[in-house]
Amino acid sequence: MPTRTWTSRLARALLGAALLLWAATAAASGDDAPGADAPGADAPGADAPGADAPFYLNSFDKTPTPAALTAIGRALFFDPGLSASGSLACASCHDPAHAFAAPNARAVQRGGADRGQPGVRAVPSLMYEQNMPPFTEHFFDSGEGDDSVDQGPAGGTLWDGRAQSGHEQARVPLLSEFEMANTSTDDIVVKVAHAPYAAQFRRAFGASVFDDRGRAFKAVLLALETFEESPADFYPYTSKYDAFLRGTAALSAAEQRGLAAFNDPARGNCARCHPSALREGAFPQFTDFGFAALGAPRNRAIPANADPRYYDLGLCGPLRKDLAGRAEYCGLFRTPTLRNVARKRVFLHNGIFHALEDVVRFYAERDTAPEEWYPRDASGAPLKFDDLPVRYRKNVDAAPPFGGHPGEPPRLSDADVRDIVAFLNALSDGFPGRLVEPPSSHCPRDRRDGNETGCLQPTPVGK
């Protein structure tokens, strides 16, 4: 599959247009009133557009400042009172200590009104989403390579790209039956109106913000979206590798070897989907925002997978509805950023792996040693691609480091795998200073099982 590398120009243009529309509307709503163009200035509420207006059109009596939106969004993000159970916040599943991804080693998290409803996918990180373009089925890259080549689907947030913006992404968990499980947007607004930060809402959006619940819910989403684009929290670019690119730090010998293997098309070939180089002066995002089918093993720790008829097919469903029946998309999931990947505790869309070394080794050995990664049938043959119906297996990526035949040497040696993992650790934010250690060590292959941690529990000493 050709490399799909999004430039940030489209994202910057869209954001810029949205902000210009917001600012222009805010200024126009104040006419010639003194100070009407100042941040936070009052504007006639009777003239403010309703909740059905374009999202970035100013709908409020006051124009909230970015600082106010960020502060309110932060309060919302950490408030468990927004959930039906009263005990599940956005941060419960998107833990800042783990790159705003899962706080534990469970393949899926539990939510719902009783906190007993399991999800169906691993929790993705929310970091480095600021340049995510809207989903398109046909991307033509004008910035690199042949811009006449249709490079396929790309963009959108969530594992299947179905959310087209930060506020669409924020809406999903608030109303999902196995996440925060609110039954309506009105339920959410009522909770916010009685929250400790309700006064902040009124100061930022106007005293009457809760009078129109549709408009108030828009304020909730706008605040969450703004917080999730806070540079200090979500895209600080403070990793050792960023310092290396700035010329203020040197990579270790292992990290340098890992970078070389990462970029080498004949070995890791990782940069094909996770670009690692500066581009037009911008730091790399370590994702091309595209989609790929990796043929990950089926994770039997996910309750939904107890039904042999159930398959999570990514782009073509079941959570995404608009591409159902598009066979060429079945099994494809979004390529995540590799920034802060060492802080995560579960990997791939179904959380099948719990150690970064296992992920890299799976890429190297999927085709040359499938018996190491897949269950076996009655004859002892590995059931390769067991989480994908046979008719969709032609969608599975076969480019290096995949490929080869059983028994052949993998494209990555054991030393390559270790070096790539060392390099990936250099992508953790927080350098200089102590980088966060990987939260869990390599899980030996003979100690995997179906429990929530993914590894068998150690036998207590002396027992």
C-alpha cells in the first residue's frame, strides 16, 4: 500500500477557517458596541444563533476565551458525575499518566449505568490528534510523491475514523451505552448545570447558557474539544527524539540502531505508516492517519468475542455504519501515533498485546512463525488471521516487515526488535528528566491467557 502522509496544511486551514468564522460572528453580533470585539465581551443573546447553526458559529451570549474553554474542558474531562453511574470520567479510561489511554492492562474497559458493560475495543490515546484531518475514502497527497495516486481511506478519529472532529469524538463516550451511558444530551446538561463548575460555564458563555439545552450541550463539546487540543497536555513535543531533532540531545547507540531499522524499507519499514522525519519544518506525528488490516489474533478476553459469529471489522462495522458492506474496508483500523506508545499498557485495536516487544515481534514473525501468535486447529496447524472472516483476509497488509513463509528467518532479528523498542521508548514525552518506564515488562509467550491482564498471574514465592 502506498505511503499515506497527511500534511498539516489541511488541518490548519480548516481550523483557521473555523476560528475566523467564530471571531467574525462574535464581532458582528456586537455591532458597534464598545468592547464588543474583546474576548469574553457580552453580545445580545436574542441575536445569537441557535444550537442547530454550524458548530463553530458563535451561539452564545458571550464569546468564551480559549483559557476559559480549556479550564472548563479540563473540569469536564475529570468529572465522574457526567456519567450515568456517577463514577466514570473521561479520565477514567483516558489516563494522563498513560498518554491519555487505558490506565490498566485490560483489553477493554467497563462502563454503562452499572459499570458492568464491557467495551469492544481497546482505549486509544487522545494525544497528538490536533492535525487529524476529516475522514476521506480517497486521499491524494499533494505534498509528497505522486499526487495522482489514490492512497485510500484516511483521517477521522476513533479506531474506525467515524468521528470527524474533536467535538464529535467527545460526544461518543458521553452517550455510549458501554461508556458513560447517558440516555440523552439533556441528561448531560442537567448534570453540568448542577456541577461545581456551573458558575464557570455562566461566566464564560453567558448567564442564560443553560436555558437552551441544545446550546448548552454544544458548549460542553466545545470545551472538551478545546481542552483536548491543549498543547501542554496533548501535544507537548518533549520527547528525547524531539530533542534529538532540535539538536539538543543525542540518541543512544541502541536508539540509533532502532531508528535505522524503523526506517529501513527492507526491515522494519515502520516509517511507511508512521513517518519519523521532519516535514516542512514540522515534527513528525508518527502516523499517516491511514488505515491498515494487520491480521491481529482474536482476543478472547473481550466478552463480545465469546460469540463466534461476532467480528469487529473496523471501517466496515459494526460500530461504524456508513461503510457497512464495503468488503475492501473490512478489517482495517486506524494507524495510531507511536508517540508515547511505551506508556501504554495494551496494544492494537483489540488490546491483544501487553508489551511493546510483543507487538514488534508479531510484526516480524506473523508470517514466518504464525504458530507463535495464533491458536491451532485439531491437526496442530495455526489458525492464522482468526479474527477475520476468510473472505476479508485478502485485505491484510503483506508489506515488510510482514511477509515470508513459515520457517524462514523474519525480516527483523531479535537485536532489531530490541533496538526498535529502545527507539520507541525515546518517543515518550518528558525529556529531559526521567522518562516514564514501560508500565509492564515483556509477557513470555507461554504465560499468556485470557484474563484481564493478558498474562498469567505469577506464583507467589513460597507457595
